[in-house]
Amino acid sequence: MSQKLSILGAGESGTGAAILAKKQGYEVFVSDKGNIKENYSNVLLKAGIAFEQGNHSESRILESELIIKSPGIPDTAPLVRKALEKGIPVISEIEFAARYTKARKICITGSNGKTTTTLLTWHILKNAGINAGLGGNVGKSFAWQVAENDFDWYVLEISSFQLDNMYEFKADIAILTNITPDHLDRYDYKFSKYVDSKFRICRNQDENDAFIFCMDDEVSAAEVLKRDLKARQYPISASADFIEEGAYLKNGIIQINLHNDLFTMTLEELALQGRHNLYNSMAAGIAARLVDIRKESIRQSLSDFQNVDHRLEYVAKVHGMEFINDSKATNVNSTWFALESIDKPVIWIAGGVDKGNDYSKLYEMVGKKVKSLICLGTDNTTIIEAFSDKVKSLYDTHSIEQAVLVAYSIGKPGDVVLLSPACASFDLFENYEDRGNQFKKAVKSL
């Protein structure tokens, strides 16, 4: 008799998991407390997979032998707790999908830079003719691809929420970009719990696997020394003057040193500029060398990569003012990097759902770079309190159109209007993409 499997959440990961589970012979039931988007419900209908929306049928779900949950649902959700109390395993889509593929996996996590590093790594592999899939927290569901494709490699962006329900999964090459406070609301406001979650990227790795991390990130560097990590370590640094196995910067030239075989590239050659992108390029470069991709192929890909939407994305120049969309900056550290990369007076649009942000880390950078702050959100009290005495002028707005019009009215030629919210988007928008797209639309209608 086939095993009963329930899936909580019918977004990209849940629908993908359902497709794979059906293919593997499970009796599948999908349950979403909210409304299922039409494109996903159509897929489930076509595949003949039972589903419900608007509520969870607890008794049916708790008869399951396995539950896969959406990363957005915390372990503290009452239904998840009941399942665990009954001894029903609750796992992530990433964990489930890995059981049904022999492909090797490059897995990227971190508070910032993980999407760019993931897309850049996949770009290098693809250009080198490697049969590679892109998935996880970006692109198409990992499980869906395992069900429908036969890739040799996967490049997966994995969030802390996905890592939390990963148990037997193993990364062949793991990349940890950095760790800064984020999503603390999900981790009882304890930074140590969030750090532990990120280091699950190394779980189950052995001496045949690789772990790439940023030595300049104090949290990562300290944790690496404390933990018993089995994988071969490849640190990256912009300040060390030599690393035997890893990547570093010397006289403005990137040095990627693996097995006494040096690959070099000037900073000017990189498609992605800025200090944070230097780390992303170094990490992707090491991963590519570990996969044994030719140096010239890596050089070509690192120099022709097009960056991800909503990450320091140039939108338009209107009457001498530049508008930049950095909607993907959903935490303080991302916004710090964005401000650091701009050398003109900044009109900064920020705000949204605060996840326990410590804005003090931005004070010095804001003092140097920002002439006006436009707060954008349903309730801007926290951000107004944090910056009221740190900027020359501050505005309280509650729609993207209003924020863009205020920026336009106060700006001068040579100013940069930067949307870099440092917060989640769920108060006014569906997600950060929706926020970024609405910003671009508002700018283009000026």
C-alpha cells in the first residue's frame, strides 16, 4: 500500500514536492491555509493530486506517514507541533527532493549575497557546458526539477528556513556568504539560533566535500574555529595577503589558489562591481574551480554575468536624478552594502516589516551618504525613531507612488534615489519582487 504524504503550503516548493511525491508513488494530499495561486492549483488538478485551500484538515494530515512543509511555516505552528508529537517526520522540500537524485549539489546560504552567488555559479556551470539545474530559494522548485529533469549538478540557494528541516541532505560544495542578524523573529530573537541554522549547510559533509566561507565576516570566521567541520575549507578574503587554499585580493587582483594552481583576474574585469560582489565572485570562482571548469571559461563568465533583478538595479535617470531598485535588500546589512556602493548624495527610501532590526549599524553610513530619508510602510514609527536625528530631512509615506513623488520633488540633478528597504515587504506588497516592480513602474510614470 502506498505511503500517505501531506504537503503544507502549495506555492512553488509545495507544488513541486507534490509532483515528485506523486511520481514516486506516494498517496499525496496538499493543504494550504491560504488561497492557492491559479497556476499551481491547475498543475495539481492536471496531475490528479488531492488538495484543499483556506484551511487545514487536521485529522487527514495527521494520518500521514510523512509531512513536507513550506519554508514559510515555522516549527512552532500548532499543526506542525501536533505532527511532531505524534512522531510524524516533518521535512523540507529540499530534504525530500535530495532522496530521489544522484546529482551533485552546490548549495549556497548566507544573510546577503546568496541569490547573486547562486545565479553567478549556475551561469559559470551552464556556460561551461555542464548539465546543471538552478533551484531552491531561487528559480524553479528543486523537487519539481528532480521529477522532470535529469541534471548532473544542481546549484541551490537555500534559506535558513529550508535548512531548518534538512536532516540527511548533504551539499557536495557548500557556500556560506556571511551571517548578519536577520529573521530573528523566527529564532526567538536569539542570534545564536540563527547562526546554528546557517551552519546546517555543512551538515553531513565529510572530507571529500568542500566548504567555502568568508574569512572577513567575523561571525563566520569565529564559528568555523569553534565547530568540528569535516569538509575541506576554502576561505575567501579581501584583506588577507595570502591564502593557501582559497581566494584573496593582492594589489587589486583576485587570486584563486587551489592545489597550487593559481587563477587570477583583475577587479576591473568583473561584471559585478563593489566589495560585496567581490566576495560573491570569489565564492563562485572557487566552486567552479572545484568542479574543474577551465580558467578561461570562468574568466569569461565572471566578466559577462548580468546581475539579478531588484539588487542594485539601475531603473532610470530622470532630470539628472538616478533611480536604483534594491528591493531585495530586506535586512540592515544588505542596505549597508547598497549605501556603501554609491558615491553621490542619496535620497533613501526604506521601511516595511521590521524583523527585529538593529538600525544603529547604519548610522555612520547614513550620516555619510544620505541627505533625505523617505519612510515607506503601513507603520513607520520604528524607522522614524531610529533615524529622526540622523538625517537632514525625513518623510513619512504609505505607498510607493507617494514615496517616489516625494523623492522626485526634493531631489536635484546628481542625486541618487535608492529603494533599499532593510525590511520585509509584506505590509504593502506581495513580496520584494512586487515592491521592486511597483517602484520601477512609479519611476517610469514620472
